[in-house]
Amino acid sequence: MEIRKYQQVLCVYPYRRELNHAGFFPPLGLEFIAAAVRPHVQELDIVDMRKEAGRTKDFLRPETDMVCFSVNWDRDAQFIGEEILSVGAGIFTVVGGRYATEAPERWLVDYPNVDVVIRGDGEEAMEEVCQGVPLEEISGISFRKDGRIFHNPNRKLDQVREDLYPDRRLRRYTYEITIEDVNVGMQVDTLSSSRGCPFNCTFCSFNRNPWGEKRKWSARSPESVVAELDQIKADIVAFTDDLFTFDMDRVARICDLILARGIRKKYVINARLEIARRPDVLRKMERAGFAVLLLGVESTQDKTLRSMRKGFDIARIREYCKVLSKSSMILHGYFILGNIGETVEEMRQISSFAQELGLDSISLSTLHVSPYSGLDELVSNNPGYHIAPNGKIYSDHCSVQELRQLRRQIYRDFFTFNQILRIVRKWVRNGALNILPVLLIRGPKLAWRMAKQARKRKRRRAERKARRASLV
């Protein structure tokens, strides 16, 4: 085995647009790949095309001998294709990421300059590539050789590593919270302290990798997590863990280390309602700077929660939220619209139920079929439910358009003036955002931009309504 030292490796996040209007997060998965590759290269660059006016070819050097693309989402397809094809022959080209993993052969067929597709977590596979391990012996990759395409066996999902996390000194940019393209002036970063989820909610595809294998929950030690936190300059850190709070004793240890080191930041985490069973740890979390809990409530109906295998019912939700609502942490609840078997009236109860629970904010999503979620089979077993071309699930009694209208109505019912005032008070109370400077300095511009976007959305809705009326 011959270990090759690469001269210059370029890691590219090939998107122009963010997923939503709430600001830019760093491409953490790509930065993990860069951390794995770094010991084997002389020079390494990470380029985020959301932050650049140029194109990938502008960052290629004469000595560039490897380019890695991170493809996680099914958007900007034409742009991504152009970026990949812009890498000339002779440069070893790798494509990875969740979306690329779903159909690895497509990337090798459609892009003849792509040499390897990494399926799933790519750090170990990329290390082996750089170490000169023959491609035939590297699990978890698909590759091209002598005009043929090969798919190696899947890679075993091992314990997450303690010693591998992004080197933020390699970043060319800062990442700041923006709302409707208005920069609110606060740096944000992300951190992955665990991977996988121990639960088996029926609607969730994120508890399985893109080829259907479930990943057990695996976590880094509190010492490793806090060592990385100590290197982060941003004031706000969002943990990317599917479930940060599975081991509450581990959470308590992380809090103790944060407090002992005097690290002063604010943290956003995914959590389950059961953390209410540990009020002792909740108090530590507040002192350590945990400011926002993202909670999956999902439904207002016991029948739906049972079919989802959520592990709690409405009575237990009320019990847990009675404890959590006393916390200074902001409680953000996730709900799903269009759950199979729910009526429109039952879905409309979300706004009042969320306010009753003491949630500060909510997000509404619709059921969406993705590989290995099992929802396609569930739809086929329930007459009157259908899958739209974009993968969204709708029913005879509530179309995709009606689901959109219902979402807007629930948001209007929930986000009243008093509810918004409640959120602002809690921000001030727990210091999640230094809200006063934001309001004073950037508030007028933000309000103007949001009003402009609202008028644009209203005009588009009116145009769509007019077009539909003309077809009748």
C-alpha cells in the first residue's frame, strides 16, 4: 500500500441557496471530511459557494489533485451539475453527502469525471482513500474503474470518534444569523456531539441512513465535546445531534465542564419531552447556557401518537410541558400536518394545544415520503391518501394546497401579538439573543424586508388564485 501525499485538495459546498430564510450554517459534514483529509495534504481549501460570487473552477490551482463535493439536498441541481463537470480530467473527484448516497450510480453515470461516490459517513473512507488503500477494499464507496462501475459493501457504522472534528481555522468565512436576507449581526456555529437515534418513530427517515440501515445512538465523551466548544468563537452554537438529550447524565457532565471552564455561549439542541423527568439537569442546562429546546410533539391526537410509536400520549405531553414551561429555555415545538387518519378540525387544534402547553414557538411540516421511511407502504394501506410527485402526502379530504392554507392559518392563530411578546421576554430573560441592539439597530430594516416579502407572497397567492379561477 503506497501512501500518497496530495498537493492541494479543494472541498466544495456547491449550493447558492440556503434551505430557508433563517440564515447560513456552516457545511459541517464537509468540514468533517476536510478534517479527515487534512493530515494527508499539503494545502487544503474549503469553499462555500453560498458565500462566493465565483465558481468552483476559480479555486482550482495547477497543483490541485483532488476535489470533494458535498451534495446533501435535491436543489440547485443544474448549478451542482455544472460545478462538478467544471473539474477537469486528471483531478481525482469525489462526491458525497446524503443526497448523493441515495443514488450513487447516477453520479458516476451522469458525471464521467467523478471517480468515487462516498455513501453515508465519509470520514473513514476518505482517510483510506488518502492512505492509498485500493478502492476495491474500501467499504462504503462506489467507484469507476476501467470503464465499469463498482459498488462496495456498506461500511459498518462504528462508534463516533473522539479525535475528529472540524478545524475552524480553515474557514474562509464567518456565519451569522440572517432573517429575510437581513444580517442580525450574531455569529452562529454548529457542533455534532452524537450521531444516530435510539427511537423508532414511524414517520422518521433520519433515524436511518440513505440505504435503509438504522444507526444506533453513538456519542462523543463530554470532555471531547467541551474541548471543541472551547475552540468556537460564535456566541450561538446549534447542536446537530438527532437527539442531544438521550443520556441526561452525559448532558449533566457537559454542563459541569462548560461551567468549570467558564465558557459563555448559548446553545440550541434537539430534545425529547422526557427530559422533564430530570429537573436537576434542566437547572444545570440553564446555568450552562442552553437556551432553546427543539421538541418533537408532532400531533394533538393520541391515535396518531400511538401509530407513530412516539412513546407518550397527550396526558404525558401535558405533564412534561407543565415542568418544561417553568424553564427559562425557549420551547420550540414541531408538529406534523396531514398525519394519516387526522381530520382538518383535529389539525386546527395545533395552535390552541401548543399555547396550552406553554410552547414559545412552533414549526409545521407535512408528511413527506423518503427512502426507507415506510410511509409509502402506510399510504398504500390507507384508501384516500396519495403521494404527490414531490413526495408530499395528501388526502381526498385535504389537498396539498389546502394543507398549505391550513399551515398559514395555524401560524396566524398561534403567533399572536401576545405570543410574540412572550418570545421576546424570554429571549431577554435567558439571554438567548441580545435582542435590544438587534431591535434598535437592525429592527427597521428587518421589519421593512419582512413586510416586503409578505406583500410578495400575498401577490403570488392572488396570482395563483386568479389562474385557477380562469381554468374553471
